Amino acid sequence: MAVILALRALGIGDLLTGLPALRALRAAHPDDRLVVAAPASLQPLLKRADCADALHPTSDLAAFEWPGPPPELAVNLHGSGPQSITALAATRPGTLLTHAHPEFPHLAGPAWDPSPHEVDRWCRLLEWAAVPTDRNRLELAVDAPRLGHVIVHPGASAPARRWPLDHFGAVAAHLRERGFTVVLTGSADERPLTDTVAMLAGLPASASRAGDHSIDELVHLVAGARLLVSADTGVGHLATAVSTPLVLLFGPVSPAQWGPPPYLRRHHALWAGLPGDPFADTPDPGLLALTATQVIAAVETQLRET
């Protein structure tokens, strides 16, 4: 049995946007062993996706080690290179599928294009290699009843994508006044954010749940929600994967690159239309242009339609 190695050593949203490409690889190599190099914490998501045989724990490209025999095919679903290409080349694969890079002139591949949607980017890479893909295969298997709570997720991994906490507090207060059970989620490091939003919204301290859930528990929590309100971060992609309606706040990156599929009406993406620096140390001006009033209006629209 040959081994197919796919590198996607990034976060929750990155893995979920890569599912159509991973599923295409699985379909193209049904009798081979497909291994995904990704952070170990994402194992529950990969298991629910049922699109790979194993996860090879990988969170640092510089320390990436491949203990097995050379894979027959290594696929770079991680980035444009050169670090990701170097890491995969070190496994001595029979074939390395990646975007073209000037430091690796012997490797053929499509040119890197910064403009397409993240799902399209990796599907196009596989299609360049004559592997058919289905961009709609974003789902995760989950059996969870709708419980009616609303999730507000105030954190984001990058400062440029963090909407002000007082704005999130106004949205959460509106939901509380409407009679909804509001759950504030985030990573353990984001507990101060959810505590602050709970205080601003007049919610009980128990509403602040950042760090309380494993990834699998978060899947069930999101799948059971009436609605999710979040900035552009991984939990938004999770809502898409489990068909939970959401309101997503974008800036500095357009939803045309990282947003939910536009044909899914249950997802509402807000963006001021102002591209910015995703690596900035302060909230993006375009994100700050979104008001709590706008977001509350989008929330009400979603609640009426779901």
C-alpha cells in the first residue's frame, strides 16, 4: 500500500477549508494510505471528516520529521513555500505536488495566485494534476439536536481580526434581552475576552466558556446552536461544516477569500469592502467600520430566516 502525504499544518479553519481537496485525494487514491500532517489537536475534526487514514502530528515546519518510508505522493496544501516545499521535499517523495516556486525550478506546478478563495486554491492545485474535486464537500459528520442557544465568539488569532469587545458586548446584550441563552466561546487564552463580554452584556459569569471545551465538544456546541456570531476565525468555518447559521465579521481579508460559500443563505458575511493588513497589531480599520447596529440587524435577519 502506497502512502500519500498531505501537509496542512495550520489551524481549525485551514483544515476545514482544505476538506474538499483532502476528500478529492482520498477519492483519487482509494487503496492507498492517506496521511495528513497537521496539529495533533485537530485529530477529532479529521476523524469526523472521514477523509484520511491518519494524522501525523505537525505544528512546526522547521521541526517537521517524517518517520516512515518515502511517500509515493506528497501534496503541499500548506502554502506557497519555500518552507513547506522544503519540509515535504525532505520526505523524498516519488512525486511532490505543489505550487511553482523560483527556489525549486525543477518542480512543476501552477503559479501561486493570492486572489482565489482558500477552498478554490487547493482544489485548483489538485485539478492542475488532473484530480477532480468537489468544492462543496465542506461538511463534518455530527449528530446534535438544535438546542436554541446562540454562540458569540469574540476572539481571533490575529489582532487585525479582533472586533472591539464593547461591540460584541452590545450584540450579546441584545441577544440576552431577546431571551436567548448566550454562550461565549474561545480558547483558554481568550478567557479574559469572554469574561469581559459577559460583564458588558450583563450575562452571568457562567456564560463565559472560553477554554471549557475540547474540539469535539466545540463541534457539538456549535452544531446545536441556533446561531453563531464571530469574527473571521476557525469557529466560523466550523459552523459552515455543521450547517449552523452564522453572522461573520470580516476585515482585513475579504469573505471572497475566506468566507462561507455564497450560495449558503444560512451564512451572512459582513465586510466594509476595505482590504487591509492581516498581520497588523491593531484591529483592521475595515473591521472597525462595522457597527454593533449593523451586526445586530444581521443577527435579526438570520434569526427570522432560521
